[in-house]
Amino acid sequence: MDTIRVQTTINGEAVEFLCEGHETLLTALRDRVGLTGTKEGCATGDCGACSVIMSERLVPSCLVLAPEAEGRTITTIEGIANGSGLHPLQQAFLTHSALQCGVCTPGFIVAGKALLDANPNPTETEVRYWLAGNLCRCTGYDKIIRAVLDAADHMRRSQA
Amino acid sequence: MSAIRYEAPQSVAQAVGLMAADPGASIIAGGTDLLVQFRGGVKRPSAFIDVKRIPELTSITLDASGLRLGAATPAAEICEHAEIRRLWPGLVEAVHLIGSTQIQGRGTVGGNLCNASPAADTTCALIVSRAHCVIAGTRGERTVAVEDFCTGPGKTLLQPGELLVALRLPRPGPRTADAYLRLIPRTEMDIAVAGAGVSLTLDARGTCTDARVAIGAVSPTALLVPAAAEALIGTSVDRAAVARAAEAASAAARPIDDKRGTIAYRRKVVGVLTSRAVTIAVDRVKGR
């Protein structure tokens, strides 16, 4: 058989799945591993809905082949909260009503987390450029930007 | 429909062997062009040869002689490298313009070159920095100047079984700086209507002793424009010299009409971008 066995780490847990050589990581996450929080928007790398963090880099999982996950470390939206406690970004999105239909939201939160991991004190301009590859077709961007800035502020103060 | 294989060679020799054994196989680096083309039915390789497990393709080395960029180094890693930012600000500007944060986490400078888009932002910046491509094949390694690598839209001089391994850039001399500018109708996430890269060297009195100018998105491949460089060399890069360089860039352009711009507009704009990039490069030299 041409099916490939992949061993990887997703959200801190060892995971094994079978996939085809041309399958994307997005498809494998959703249909093989059952982690459907990561969304398919455009499937061409333009919308950011499928963003995940792979080996500490923010990537569009629609443009990653599933077998590439072998031996890598992946964080998806399901790995952002700490158990039942929401991540400050998730809480800020609720507080600011920074979502409507919610399809783009996992991508924004994963991208926001990658930003705050790299830069805990971003300016509004830095947030806007960082998130330029995440598209939202209903809320508009302002609430999302406010939520990310608010989460960053909250995280810095709780660290102090 | 037969299954598409996935291979992850650990060495250049293994990758070359896999490519030579299967003419239908395709190298995958970041996949940001290839997988979109695959999804759109434009390309259907018999195998994906993932070169990101090969240390020579994913490492950056910088020493006294210059920079070696593994062809599969992601754009983000280049932008984060403080010494590259200091020595090649124009190259980093070009790399940083490619797509979104997510695309920069995947897309590679070698892939950008191999995709051979006339509008590829990095190509002009690499040309003005005198980059050379290190190519591996079954008959060994060869090196070509980056301005000769692309032969037309989507076409390169890579022969079947050959693989782009790295880009080598000589270390810039003293009082040398580069700059890259492109025009897009938005602020982010678009493809160049026109682009211009400049690298120049000034002596202590401010006379230009060396220059390279390259233009993109205005011909089938990015073009080195020697006439624009000649307009600058030997001058104090005064307004008249900058205007002559801009005219030379416009004259060298061979653009097409398409949804992003007309022939006349592109020809004019590439001159404007050239003059602005020259000014930025001069300011960078003087600021050092």
C-alpha cells in the first residue's frame, strides 16, 4: 500500500496517523486525527483559517503535506486553552465580540498566539501586519485587533 | 489514478538520485506555489521530493566571504537574522514582502526563484547582490549567476535531475547598501505591478564606485540593467544621475498589459521605483 504512517506530536501528545503522499496536514488533522477546530477556508494559503504552529513557525496547514509532520511538533487551536481554562486570547475574543460566524477564529487565535510568543508587546501596526494573512468576512478587523492587543496587555500584566 | 509518492531524502545525493530516477517527480520546499498549482490541476507530479530534511538546504551560514542561504530556508528565518538584516536590508525587504506571516513561515527563497515568476520579489534583490545559484545534479555541482537562472515565466535552466541547493552572496564591501521597492495597489498580500532593486557603493567623498540595478515584473524574467548602473557609477548620485538611471530602467523594461497594469504604466513606474530605491540605498550607505 502507498499509505504512509506518520508519527508526530500534536498539542503535546504523541499522535500516529496514516495518510496519502499528496494529502495536506489540514486534511489529516481534520479527517484522520479528528481535530476539526482547524478550518479550511480557501485551501490555497490566502485566508489563514487553517493556521497551525509547526516546529515554532506559523504555517498554513493547507500548504503542508501531511507526511511532513513526521517528527515535528504541532500546535492547533485545540492546544491553545489550558484544560478548561481559556487562553487570554480566547477570553479577549469573547470580551470584544471579535467573532461572528467563527470560521476564521481558530486561525486568528493561533496566529495571535504565535505573534505573542515571539513579541509579547506588539504595536497595533505590528498586529495588523502580522494578521494580514488572516481574512475575516463578517466581523471586520477592528475588534480582532483590539482583542489581540488586550490579550497581550493582560498577559504582560499577569507575568509582572 | 496512481498514488503520489512522498519522499524525504536526508542528503543532496539522495535527492538528486530520486529526481534522476523519476522525471515526473517534483521538489517541494515550502509548497506555497507547488501545492496551489497541484490543487488547481496545473501540476500533477508522480512524487513530492521534500528537501527540508537536508541540512545543506535548510541552513544559513554567514562568514567573512559572504552568505550561503540553503535553498529551502523559510523566508521568516531570513527576516529574523539580525546580521542579514544589517548587511542586506534590501534583500530582507524583498523577502518580507512575500505573502503573509503564514506564507513566510513556509515559503523559501529558493522556491521563490525556482517558481520563476517574473514578479518574484526576491529575484531583483538577489541579482543586485551578485548572488549565485549552487545547483546539484547527477554530474556534480555547478554554479550560475542568479540573473541567468530564470529563462522565462515558470521556466529555469534546471535540467532534469537537477536541484537548487543554495544561494551564495558575496559579503558587501564597505559603504555598500541595497534596497528593493515594489508597487502594489494595496499595502500587503499582493503581486508586484513592478519592482526595482538597487545595490551601490560610494567612496568616502560620496562618488558612486559600483552599482547594480535590477527590475522585476516588467519582462519575462527579472532583468539586470547595466545601463542604469552605468548612469550612477562615477557620479555623486545627484538628481540628474538618478533620473538617467530611472530612464535606463524604463527603457530596459519589456512589460505586458494585464489586470495589474498596462505597458505604459509599468514602464513609467519601474523608473520611479528605481530612482526611489537608489535614493534609499544612498541614504543607507551614508547612515552607516
